[in-house]
Amino acid sequence: MSKPDLIDLCLAVVVGLCVLLVHDVGYMLRHSFWVDEGWVAETVRARVGLVPSLAASTPLGWTYLLRLVPFGGPDRLRLVPLAFAGLAAAAGYLFGRELRLTPYVTGLLTGAAALLSPAMLVRDDLKQYTAEAFACLVVWVLVARIENEWRIRRLVAIAATASVGMLFADTVIFVGVAAMAGLAFECLVTRHYRRLVAVAAAAAGMLAVSLVIYETIIRPQVSPILVHYWRDYYMPRNASAAVSFLDVRLNHLAAAMGFRWLIADAAGALAGIVALAWLRRFALAAMFPIMLAIAIAASAAGKYPFGDLRTSTFWLVMVPVLAAVAVAAAARWAAAIDRRAPLIVAAVALAAWVPATHAFIRSHPIPDDDVQYEVSYLDAHFRPGDVVIVNYGASFAFAYYYPPAPSFPVGHGPNGHLVAYPRLPWMVVMGARTPHDVANALADARAKIAAEPPGARGQIWIVRSQMTVTERRAWRRDLARHHVTAIHVGPQPLLLLRP
């Protein structure tokens, strides 16, 4: 390895490790999992065969990575998305390096853009979206490399990453298709027609492998409930409604792109695309528009939601990265005037970029569902004869933190499972959130208490989280005639009912 390559590798590692500064790691490792995270966290306790359905829309390979985290306490699983955030920042640096504009400066700009992307800074939760951003950036790095030097094995690497990578990041296939289309476009522009055959063959192989993965692993886990949940993020087919949809969704995402105003974000991305075209990086210049068009088309087909912050992370991170490319191109032009100009341009750009993203640095975006603390208090104060009610919204996080192992019978929830404790007669776990379920849970708990001998009758503990308005009203109504103590161990109090 040459000295410049070694320096680049060290700088990429340093940029990646900076996630430890811009994310509040202590917060991530002590904040209780909320309901969506609970589905994913519970996979480490479930038998292997249940993992695909239990994790719902989370990629299978990514989910299995959670079992490899050796330290960090109960909430250590969040180290996986944090690690991918660091890898994404490092990949951002390597992407700038492959552009070969100005030594080190371009990589630092693109790495900082990925590191401080607001869309990445708010992704502290236990989901795969930072892995999707990393996979996206890896494909961009591979396309930049093949533009530097055409080799078949580099083309195969793009196809393999975009297809097999679906085991860890579903959306990487969108990026892969955009990459192949961009390379085909470049072949036409540069008149390398013979390369078109290789691109077509690689694209066909990529699509074949991705189709197999989709049909065998991803599609069987697509839940009708989750499809219905995302219904507002599927673009309507009517032209005027589609334009209105895009306007609303893109403006909603503007803050996550970097500069809060959509016109400023769009200008930065467009400037980066123009800079790539000026550099004769035609495949890279075409990739972002194609990638965005594919995401919108998938939304119109009802296959992937468009406009949600989480599910858009993979392409949102590219907006500041493209803006950084524009800045790096400007720095290269300025170098003709003064050799120190690239450093000055980079310093000015970072001086503007860091304050723009300051509000997101070390932010605390995870919902406040402190089921962990409720479980800890309950476990310390539970006595024989007591009964525990767990509402549906708290059930999966409760199952992760509560020491006895649960079972996961088939149910009607978004991931097709419910939480149950068939060997623990004192447990009452709700399977839904309706007033009828609230009434049945209280009746069941009272019946269990009444069945005990008079001297052995205990109290009813109620663990709740993620309540709907209707459920909250039902609890308030049904508990009004009972003596209830609220124990404040977190944002949602643990309730103690004395029959």
C-alpha cells in the first residue's frame, strides 16, 4: 500500500469514528426501546426460525448482526446502526477520494457531508436505515472506481453489492439499478458501445439475484398491515395529485437534506450533478436523478413509501454529499489561482455546514418509551399473588427486558406475532388496543386475583406504552372506579391497582 493510500485509509477511519462525537452514544445505550425497536430487539431472544417474520420489514442479514454485539448493556443493539453510520461517513470520504479532485480535501468534504447529514444524525434507533445509507454510498464509490478504470471485476462488484446487499439493506437495489443505468448512459455518451454488453449482462445478473432474494426472503414478510400503514406515502396516479404529493413530501424532508429550504437543498444537489458532468463523470451525474425517479416509481406502484424521513435516508444522505462535490469542484478551480485556495474553500464550506446541522448533533430523537425502567421496578417489587397486565404497545419491548422468555404466537399485529407467557399464569398480555381489549385484560386480571386464596391475593401491575387516544380513554374510564397508584419511573407511569 502506498503512502497516499495509507493516509486516505487512516482519514476514512478517523471520519468514521467521528460518529462517536456527533451522536450521543451514552443516550443510545441507556434509552429504552420503543415499540418498533422492540420487534427487532426481541429477535435476539427468539428462536432462529421466527426471526424473519418477527423483525417484520427489517432485512434478515441485518437482523442477525444484532446477535454478534458482545457488550453495551441491554440497549447495546443500537451499536449496530451506529456502526453503519460510521461506515457511511467513511464511505463518504472514500467517495470523495475516488473523484480525484484535490488530495484529501474532497474526501474530507464528502465525508463530513455524510457524517453531518441531518438524515443520519437523527437515526439513533434500532432500524436498518443507516445500513441503507452505507450501502448506497458503497455503490457510489464502486461506480466512481469503475469510471477511474474500467474493469469487469469492478462491474461485478457493483452487481453483487446491489443484489446480495439486499440481505442487509433493501433499498440498495434501487441504487444498483441507477448505477447500471448511469453506466449505460456513460457508455453511450463516450461511445464505448462494446461496454454496453457487459453492463447489460451485469445488470441482468444483478436483477436475477435480487429477484430471488425478494421472492424468497423479503416478499413473504410483507405485512398487509404495514402496507396499509404506509398508504399516505404511496404516490397517487392522478397527475395533479401526484405533483401535490411530491411537493408536500419533498418540503417535509427539506430539513433532513441540510439547509432547511428545499430550493437551497435542490440547488446544492444540482450543483454537484453539474460538477460531476463537468468532470465527465457521466454515470455519477446521472445516478441521483435516476435513483430518485426509481424511488418515486416504487411509491406510485405501492411497493415502497416515499417521503418518510426514515425510509428516505438512503437518498437523503446523497444531497449534502453532492453539494460537497460542488464545493470540491469550486476548490479545484480556485487552486489555479492559489494553491492554498482548496483549504480555504473547504474551511468556509464546513463553517457554513456545521452550524446548519448543529441542532441535530447529539440530538435525542428516540421516542420516550421507558418500558425498561418499568420492568426493572416491577421485577424488584413483584410479589407472589400479583398479576401483571401489559398493553399491546409495550408488549414487545417488555418481552425483551423481562427476564422470563416469552413465546410469540401468530397474531394480527404488523409483524404477524403477539407476545405470550403460557407458563406464567400471572401474566396478561393484550393483543390489541381497543376498549374491548382493555376491559377484557382488567377482567382477566381480577379473575386471577379472585382465584387465589384470600391471604395470597396480590395486586395488579399495569405496564403501558404507545397508547392510542381511544385506548387511553378506555383505561381512564375502566380504572376510574378503582384505587390506582401511579409510580413514575419514566415518561409513562407504571400503574398499581389494588382490587
